[in-house]
Amino acid sequence: MIKVEVNKENKIGKILIDRQEKMNAITVEMRKEIGEKIIELDKDPSVRVIIIEGVGGKAFSSGGDISEFLSLNPETLLDWGEDLSTSERITKPVIAAINGYTFGAGLELALSCDIRIATPKSEFSFPEIRLGMVPASGGVTRIVKMLGVSRATYMLMLGKRIDAQTALQWGIVHEIVDEDKLEGRALEIAKDLASLSPLALKALKKIIREVADSPFYAGFDIERKTFGLLRYSEDFREGVESFLNKRKPNFNGR
């Protein structure tokens, strides 16, 4: 139900959620598998960028598999959100290509990705409150930090569905493209990212998260020290020399 494709020529790995008969609802086992596959691609030297998408066109993922919820034990719940947060913790950029319903755990997975591209028919929701529960795989924390308290409260307390245009205005997604162009646009962005310095992207992804949770002047310190470290990398030299010589850079991640 979780499939992986690797295009070594483009240096792009894909993770496909394929459980179309259940609108790509994510089981506990699928959660683990998603986390494992993301880590595998992060360790794969032939991959520089990862794309996650739902198969079938109706849903990125309709959420967690509710039929399992009453059988969950405390041990499972302790690690409930870790696997769906893996995209945020790895070193490589992750793109969520979103089409259709993106609810609950599906939205939590998407929010942990670095870039989110949606289609006009995409809808977003945390419906957990209507089931007597709350999001527990990073959803509350990420949506509050992303939207602020007022909009997050509206979305979370009402279990409110947000359409694609509202999601774009609120910053839940970064772009909206026609359904038939989603895969191509995600690939275009992935190719662009794959052409950049893997080392600089790794550093940037790390400091974005650190700065987001840091005081203003601490952020200045983090970015300056990161620049200083990159200054001694081969990729830094390659970037400067290729610019000065008006040629395309060839970054090696060192």
C-alpha cells in the first residue's frame, strides 16, 4: 500500500500512498512504512528530493484508519506521530503533491513536508473533534504555528473543511495547479531542488526549523554561523565559481 519509485537520472524519489478503496486512509502499519520509506530515501545517495502523493485522484489521504482506533495500545500511542513527522526530520527536501481529500493524519503528513502543491479540488480538514478526539501526530502544533491561534481555532474546533483557495491564502499550501498538471509541477520543483547544493539545502532545512522556534537575535546568530560553515565547503566554492564563470553549477554535496 506504500510504494516507492526512484528516478536516478533526475535524483528524485517518490512515495505513493495506494489504498484507493479506503481513500488512502492510513493504518498504523502504513504509518510505520511511510516513516521507514522516507528514511530509506534520505539515506539513498542517488536521491536528492522526495515527493509524496496519494494514488487515485480522490484523496491524498482521508486520514487515519478509524477502524483501528479502539484497538490501539499505549505503546502504539507513545510513537503515534513520529512516523508522520519523518519528512520534517530528514535532511532532504520533501514535496507533498496533494489532490483531493487531505484530512486528519493525511493533513498531518502533508504539513510535515517542506513544500505543498495542491489542485482546485483539494480539501483540508482536521475532523478529529467530531469523533471526540484531537489531532495527535503534530497537527495541532503545526497548524497553530502556521495559521496563528485565531484561524487554527476556527479550523480545529469546528472540524472545518478548508477549500484549496482558502488553504493557499492561509499558507497551508504553497501553490494550486490544475489536476492534470500536478505531477508535472511537483516534478518540476523537485528537479529544481535536485540541481541545488544538497549540503546547503540540508543546512537551510535545519536552520529554518531552528529559527522558527528561536528569539529574533538568536536567529541571526544561527544563520551567520551556518553561512560560515558552508563557506568552507566544495559546494560553496562551486556556486561562486560557476556564477563568476557564467556556467551551470555541478554540486556534489560536499
